Amino acid sequence: MRKFITGCLMLALSGAPGTVTSAQVTDALKKAGHATKEAGEQLGEATKDVGKATVDTTKKGAEKTKAAVTGETKMRCADGTKQMGKTAAEACEHHGGARKK
């Protein structure tokens, strides 16, 4: 990209007939700037997506580790909440029982 810009500027400054005009150089620079901005925005969005996926995976891993250490499991109850307990009946005893699949 740097070589392209340098080449355009050299042609524009040389003043030779039939060469690139300053308006063409300006347009080319604007297009390059726009493409760079767009690429930066896409990179930002991709970074957000990766960050969110990392957080979600970390939370799931922490829940599994806690369940393995404490012997408790997380259950979905009939009222739609998630509760922890050693058994499904214990976890959801005040929430209408365990949700049926």
C-alpha cells in the first residue's frame, strides 16, 4: 500500500502529460483510508466475538469444576430457574421439581 501511494504521488508531482492528476491521487487515498477503516471495524467485531466466546467457555468450565469438587450438579427446574444440589430432587425441591425433558 505504501508503494502504491508513493508511486501515485510521484506521478502527480512529476507533471508529465497523461499522468495521474491530484484528484485521482486524492480519490485513491480516500479509498485506501475507507478500506483501512472498514478492516479495522471488522477486526473489532471479530475480537468482541472471540472475547465473548472465551468468557462463555470459561464460565462453563468453572461450573463443571465446582460441580466436580463439591459433588453438586446444576439442574433446570420446572419453574425455569437453574439450581444447584447433590440430586435433581434436592436442587429443585422449592421450584416445582426438576424440568422434564
